[in-house]
Amino acid sequence: MSVWDKLFGGTSPVELMIQHGLIVERASDLLPILWRKYIAGEDFSDIAKEIYDLESQADAIKLEIRKILHRGFLYRFEKHDIIEYIRVQDRIVDLIEDTAKIMGLNYVELPEEASKKMENLIDCIENMMDVLKKALKELRNVLESDFARREVGKERQLVEEMAQLESKIDDAVYDFGKWLYAQKNTMNPVDIMFLRNLVLTISHIADATENVADKINSMLG
Amino acid sequence: MHFLLILGFAIGFLMAVAIGANDAANSMATAVGAKAITPRQAILIAGVLEFVGATFFGKQVTETIRKGIVDPAKLSSSDIVVIGSMAALLGAAIWIFLATKYGLPVSTTHSIVGGMIGYGIAAAGWSVVNWDKVITVTISWVLSPIVGLIFAFVMFKLLSALILHSDDPVKSTKIWAPVFISSAFVIIGFSFGFKVMHVSSWADASIYGVGFGVVALVGSIWYVLSILKKAQGDEYKKVEEVFRMAQVFTSSYVALAHGANDVANAIAPVAAIYIALQTGKVTATATIPRYILAIGGLGIALGVWLFGRKVMTTVGEKLTELTNTRGFVIDFSTATVVLGASNFGMPISTTHTVVGSVLGVGFARGVGSVNLGLLLEIVASWFFTVPAAAVVSYIFFYILKFIFL
């Protein structure tokens, strides 16, 4: 075995972190389609299957990262930071999968006003995930530039953008929740519980994404 | 006895072939991995430069191993030098073969030094070994990966500060990349002055250093501008493109330095046998004819040509995470440390210096993952290789003495 083989640990864990993030983002792209199909009462099993497949791919990368983090190796980031990062990022795709599963449990016909509120919430989530995608791509520049101040600055700006979107999502969740509880005298209580569960799961996607953003921020030092 | 000379040449040549086959990857791997050159081109460049390095810059290290470890003047006859040097060569070669077979960390440099110590002790006891020199050489083994590490760390941080962290990395590349490239030629120029032109003062050598540097500066300005004119992608991609091609220079620099330092591992005992047989005396004053170094260089080049392609292709495919700026720094640091050691006549391990340089860039957070465990292998090599090769050489000395004397 040549010294070069021994020196490097094969695939870089940071590159796998980025690949994992891009899969998560692809899954998030399916959320608006999923919602549109759900609200139109159409079959969305194909979209749900696509999300489950992406979740499996993300899981495989998560396992690979844990496998390649060898003892005695020096990484760009601390090993526990990499493991923690991938754990919080993987939570996003798990929640997207949960959202698809929850939607498959029950169908509730919503008035246009509520449907729009939900659509707005999902769009905000998608926007936030688009920023995450940009942040992951920028991370490559941060590494390539050896943590140049201006690249780190750009990365922190994207992290800040995600935090702002998260607070916007909180508002959208509150808005939908207010509408939902206003239906207590007219809507089936099971449907209220179902929608509450659904909206909370979707809002957790934003929380998890903000956790990823925080993790990126702390890893930048 | 002339049979031993022929046998010595054969074993020394084979050892040179083995060095070329195994260690050639160290020199050109990053350039092949970066796809700056094809394995075929790498073989050609490495072959030529290993030969040039061995022939023109390899004398001092060869002299250190030939007469620095064991003082030939303290031996009873030239026959003892002949069979002793043969025993050292066999001891080193057999130990390398066994260690490689069982996957143990091994360095040809450490093996040959161990071989020489073993024969010295067998021939005339502990006092014949020049322990001061052995200690100096050992210190150089400890220092070479450390210096490689520090050099690579500082150089990477310097390159970062001057180019990657600048407001306009492409503009900074135009200014600083030629300086980095030409500084390699300054060092080569100094070595050329001392080793080939045999100047005796730093002032005289600096004529060659500055001369090489100025020519290289002009050439590299033209080269950097022409690469940037064609380069595509974002600013960092353009910077990396410049250093991708610059890696061909630094890899060549490693090949030259490697040839200069490692030819001694194969050829120093052969030179000792040759001089003992030619003069019939135990003398330390005779100098090594350049053609013996050239034979060693030829052996290394043949090893590169015969086996290097496979090694370089395999290794190159695995260096995907090493970007060009990092590869450039690793090669530059390695070559500078190895060539510097050669100029001081210190036989050091190129492989260990590579490890030090890679770790230096790793500590600077320049690469995704680096194996720190190799440091333990290096330390293990210091403790095991020298005694093991010495024991094998010691045994062979008595076998050869029984047969020939």
C-alpha cells in the first residue's frame, strides 16, 4: 500500500455532508407538489415514494460518514461536530418523510383561505431549504478559499437569511394555528388534531433547518 | 572478489529499480491525480529527473553512506570493505523485501544505514561506527518530517494569505504564483551551483540561484498569464487551474530531489566495493565516479518506466480530495526539504517527508482528512528498521567472510 493510500481517508466527510444536504434539499422541493396533490385530492403516492427513496439515500450517506470517520484521522472539522451536523441535517429529511406519511393517513378538505395559508407555509420552508442549498454550495468555496474572511462572511449571511426565514415560518404556523383553532365549533376534532399534527411536523422542518444553520455557523469558528 | 563487484552492481541496480518502482509515485502522484499530466508523461518526466537528480546531485548523500557511517580507514583491509559493503547491501535488500512482504513500515534509507552499521560492528566492533554521524543522520530523520510539516503549514498559510484570502484571488495569482514557482528554481539553482559547478561559497552559488530564479520568473509569468487566459469557472477554479499545471513543476522538483537523495540507498555500498577493489586500500579519500551514480539513476529511471505507471495511476485516482493549491504546497515542501538534506549530505526518507508535508497542510485545515496514525509508523520505522537491517547485515557479513576470506 502506498503512503498516499494510507495518508488520506478516501472520500472527504465534508463532501459527503454537502451531498447529504443536497439530497435533503431535493426532498424539500417535493413538498409543494405533495401539498398541491393532497389538497386537490389526487393520488400522491408517487411523490411520497420519491421522498422515501431520497430519505433512504440520505440515510446511506449518513451511515457512510459514520463509517469513514476513522480514529487517528485529522479532519477539517471536529469529528463530533461532523456527526452532530449530519444528525441534525438528517432530521430534516426524516421530517419531510413524516409529513408525506401523515398526509397519507387522512384527507381533510380545506377552504381556500386555509389552503393558501398552508401553501404559504410550505413555500417558506422551500425557500429556506433553497438557502440551505446555497449555503452548502458556498461551504465548498469556504473550504477551497481556506476559510477566507469574505467567503466565511457570505456563508454567515446565508445562515442569517435562514434564521430570518425561520421566524417568518413561525408567523405562518401561528397564522394557520389561529385559523385552525377558530374552527373548533365547525370542524371534526379528529381533523383538527390531524391538521395540528401536520402543521407542527412541517414547522419542525424549519426548526431542524435552523439547527443546521446554527451548526454551520459554529463550525465556521 | 570481482564477482562481488558484479553481484554488487546487480543488487544495487535492482535496489535502484525497486526504489524507482515504489517511490516514483511519491514524486508524480499529485500531478497525475490532478490530471495535469498523464501517467505516461509522468513516467517520462520522473524518469529523466530522477536520473538527473541521482547523477548530478546524489554524490554527497552517497558519500555519507559510503564512508560516513563506517570509517573505512579503521578497517583491516579492502577485502573487509568489499564483503562488508556487500553484506550491508544484502542486509538492507532482504530486510526491505521481508518488511514489504509483511506490510511493515520500511524506508530504504533507514535500511541501508542499518545495513552499514551492522557490517561495521561485525567487521571491527562498535568503535568503527561513526556514532556522531549516525546521531546526526538520526536527527535528520526526526527533523525531516517535522520540517516538512512546518514548511508545508507555513507555505500553505502564506499562499492562503497572499492569494486565497485576497480580495481578488485571480489578480493575486498573477503576482504570487510566478514567485512561488520560481522560488523552487532558486533552490535548484543553488544546488546546481554547489553540486554540479562545485562552487564553494554561498555568494558564488547565489549567481546560479538568482539566475535560475529570474529565468523561471519570466517563464512562469508568461505561463500563469496564458493559463488564466484560457481558465474557466469561478475565481477559485481559475486559481486552482494555475496551480494544477504548476504541480507539474513541483512534481518534477520532487523527482529531482528524490533521485538526489535516494540513489545513495542503492549505490553507496556498490561505490564502496568499487573503490576498495580499484584502490586495493581502505581509504576514505577516493571519490565516487559520476558514472556509478548514473547507473543508480538509470536503475531508478528503469523502475519508474517498468512499474511506475501502475503505481501512479492507482495512487492518482485516490487523490481526488487534494486540490491543486494543496498538492503544489505538499510537493514544494517535500522537494525543498529533501533537496536541502541532500545538499547537507543527509540521507533522509522522502516518504516520511511527504507524510510530514501532508500533515502540515492537514493541520492548516487544507485537506478533508489526514491519517495522523502514520506518525506512529514513522516512529516505528526509526526504532525497528535500523536494528533489523543491521542484524541481517551482521549475519551476512559472517556468511560472506566464511565464503570469500
